[in-house]
Amino acid sequence: MIVRSKGIQTVRKNLFGGKGETQIEPIFTSDEFKASVRFCARVTLSPGSSIGLHQHTGEDELYFIIAGSAVVSDEESKISVTQGDSVLTRSEESHSIENTGSSDLVLIAVIPQVHK
């Protein structure tokens, strides 16, 4: 299945208590997956913007960094990430991300449901 950009963006301000605006462009809807995936989108944060600390319960979240640089925080550490890096936050864990670079941070975010 190939999906072309829908060009539809949602802008969320101060997402999870973060700073600035988060642009969200859906890639696939949950109905397009056979697996249980709640969210799959291209996310853009302008310099200085962030998604605040939040926890995932019953789901994981994957970030694939497409462009830019950021600091990802979890409950124990802060790690710098850049283009080509991937981040996995497992169910029951918390994380945040802040664009620390001078250009847009672009990532693909995928949130699959956890089934045990």
C-alpha cells in the first residue's frame, strides 16, 4: 500500500505541557493497519518547541528522526538525537522531546498498542 501525502496538518500548541507548536500530518489512519496502531504521523517541531513529558500506558511509541536535532528525556536521562536516530518508549514509560537545533525537527511517530 502506498499513501501519498494528504497535505492535512493539525497544529497543537503546548502539547503535553511542552513549548510552542507541534505540526502533525497523519500518514496512515488506524483503520488502514491490520495491526493495532493508534497513531502514525509525520511530526514537525520548530526550533525551541517541545512535546512535554507524558506516559504511555498499554502502548509503545517509536520516533524515527528524519531531520534536525533534539533532546529526548525519559524518567532517568536526557539524550541528544539527530537525523537517522530512532527512539522507543515502551508501555508504562514516560518521555518528552525538545527541538534543540536551529532548523525544524521532523520525525515519524508510530504508536502501536501492546497486546500480551
